[in-house]
Amino acid sequence: MYLAIDDDKVPGTIVYRKDMEGSTGLDFLNKIFFLKDGILLTQIRTIAGVDGSTLQNWVKRGWVPNTTNKLYSMDMFARIVIINMLRDTMQLSKISFLLSYINGEAGNKADDIIPESKLYDYICRITDSMLGDESYSDERLRSVIENSIDESDLNPAIPDAKKRLASALEVIVLARYAAIIKAHSDDLFDKLV
């Protein structure tokens, strides 16, 4: 399926790609965290458009770990934007399951297959690759995912890490693409009224 729909925002944020010189994934995160150990809730609101009560709810449910000195790390922020990018098309309980399937308990790095910042980078790179591909198929998506995964990024202590990550990425990328289509449909609807 190819609908020639562009994604003009950095995935999971309200920031336009053009304002970040086209950066997404790790490039985007590195720009946000340049010379910083963490960012504040007010900055998350400005970048991702997630309000404080929503974020507190995610922390309370264990979907996002508690902050250290009120600062959100790069991996915590990546987890927040992943949840945010998927919540228009997936139930929060399913998003939580996917993130746990990949990285276990939020805030426990020992059970992670891959750091959330790298996961976010994979999602962005794969989605961008598939958006520009006129020959979409399930097989093509699986091939792009398979070729995108660098096994040196994965925790070798997790059995079947690559297989688990690839399966979850397929679901995430399709849900992300559905969110892009939904946003385009909403824009078209808004022009009608």
C-alpha cells in the first residue's frame, strides 16, 4: 500500500521535521539532549504535547519510570514519545504490553532487549523507509526490519532478542503508519467543516 502521505512531524512529537532540519530518531534525541542529562516536564509538554496529568498517569501505571531530580533521561523521553506516537491507533494497554515485551519493566535496564532511545531510532528509520516505498508488502516490511536490526544493539542475555524485537517492530511500525493515515484523514475532514 502506498498512499504518498508524508509525516511532517517528528514521530511522537508536535515538532515539525523542518524545524529540526529533518532529524528524527537518535539524531533528534541527541539535539534535544545536547549538553543535558535530562529534560523537565515543561520541556516534554513543549516537545511532545503530553500534559502533566497524562504523564503522571503513565508513571503511576508503571509505563514510564519515575524521574531522578525531576529530570527525564533520553531513554525515558524516548519511551514517552513512543507511547505518544502510538496512542491514537492503539489501546494504551497494548502499547504497554509491546514495550514490556521488548524491554520488560520500565526503568529496569537489566531486562531490556534494547535501550528505548535505540528503539525509537529503529521505529523512525523503518517508518521513514516504508513511507517512501511505493511497493509496500508485509514481506517488504519484514525485510526492512530484519536489515535494520544491528545485533550489537541487543542485550545478548535475552533469549530470542532479535526475533522478539522484529515481531514487536512490525506491530509498532504498522500502528505508526495507521496513525499517519488517521492524521491525514482528520486533516481532510477538518477542511470539510
